[in-house]
Amino acid sequence: MKTTLEALEGNKIKLSIEVDEIEFDRYLDGAFRKISTQVRIPGFRQGKAPRKLIEAQIGVEAARSQAIEDAIPASLALAVREHDLDIIATPEVNLTGGQESGNIAFDATCEVRPVVEIAGYKKLKVEMPSLV
């Protein structure tokens, strides 16, 4: 997985994330397992049909779209931890590549917690009146 971080105006950032095919295959396998529990194939118990039969019946496109839906939040969470970001709002995600085949690439625009710096407060002196 490759990630790049770009600062935008204000307290927004843009994360560009690319998930390679080897890592994406793990999500694709999970998508086929999830789909196999929903599809009935004659001669097999529900959820026990071989992947090749499921591919022949529903196609790879359905599993790929399910895998993309699973891969985006997981990859985004890893990228946020990798860059040590403090996201305060739901990110806006745009898929930029890999819908049909190849590496999955997407951009996530996020708002992060602003860093507030107050200068000169350490020099202030406060005198407390005596209460006695």
C-alpha cells in the first residue's frame, strides 16, 4: 500500500492511497466468502460452493465491487494510523483507479483537528487575593 499526504487550505488534507493487487486479493477472497453465504448453488450447501463456481454464476465484477467497499475503509484507517492523523469528520472518498482491474487507487479528503498555538501565555502572572 502506498500513501501520500497533501495539505490543503485550512485544516483539510488529501490522502492518496493505492492498494496493490497482492493486498487487494485478500479483500477479494473475503468478498467471495461473503457472497457465497448469500448465493445458492445447486449441489452445495450455502457458503460452501467453490470460488470458481461462484465466479461463473455471478461474475468477478460483483465480488470486485464488494472487495473495493471493504478495502477502502480498512486502507484509509491504516493510512490515518501511518501518518498519525487526528481526523474530526467523515472523509470524502473518490475512487481514482482500479474499478475494473489492477491496483485500487483512491483519494480521501479529510478534516483534521487544528493545532492551536497561543504565544506568550507563559509570561502572564496572576495574583490571587487572600481569602482570610
